[in-house]
Amino acid sequence: MGKVMLEVNNLKTKYVTRFHEDVYAVDGVSLKIEEGKSLGVAGESGCGKSTLALSLMGYYFAPLHYISGDIIVDGRKISGMKPDDVRKNILGNEIAYIPQAAMNALNPTQKIIRFVEDVIHAHDPKMPKKDIYDLAKERFQILGLPEEVLQKHAVELSGGMKQRTVIAISTILLRRY
């Protein structure tokens, strides 16, 4: 067995409706993912796939609530950590979330490079703009995106380019192996 990069033990989350009813969206999920392996999650619309992904990232914003279970990322238990600590130290650095609707993930009034700067500055406020640009240019090239995309607005990109742009931005802070 290889190194376990993600381990989830009996994870339970719920939504609380406006009528104060509990809807158990993730109920007792356990899994392990080893380094270099992939896991596909399939199911019908509304079965909890996106809720599971958000839960694994620690995105617990009303109406979604963490109930119990362990989430361990590369040996660090993130369930129970303060949300700000998860956001600053784990999200984007250890794990990343790529939204389903890439078309809606980018601000249409902002150039792509400004969005990248905002993401990086949330984790490293002192990183110089030149270093951010170089990092973004490198990541975009890996995904087959020309450097010019950094100077464009989302509305100027095709659907496929928007999707690759969101992937590039979502993974820009991940450790390099």
C-alpha cells in the first residue's frame, strides 16, 4: 500500500433548511486515496457528490454543517481545525476544489491575472506581482493556455479556455512534486 494522501473516516455533514430541518447529505462516508491514485464519485443529480467535495475541503458555510468524522490530508487532521487555518494552510496548498460550473467561477469584470493575484495574496500577501505573473504563466502553459489569457476578461474566453483557466487557478498553489 502506498502513502495515503487523503483519508476520510465516517464523515457526516448536514444541511439545515429554513424550517430548521436536518438533511443529511453526507452520512458515514469513509475512503482512502493513495498517492498517485484517483477516485471517481458517480451518482445521480442531488445525491451529494458536490457536498462531499465541499465537505472534504472544509467549506462549511450555512446551510452546510459538519457533524462528525475525520478528514486527514497528507497526515494532517483538518476536521476540527479552525476554518481560517484550513483556508490559509491547506486549501490551495494541499488540496484544491475545481468547481463544476467553470463558466460562472470567474468574475467577468476582472482580468484573469487580477483574479490570480487575489488567490495568491490570500495565502502569501507579500508575493511580488512579477513572481505571481511568472507562476501563472508557467501553470497556464502546462494546461495549453497562451500567456495572453492572463490579460483577458472571462467573457473573452471560450468555454474550454474558461475551464482550463479555473483548473490552473485552482491548482496554482499546490505543492510541486
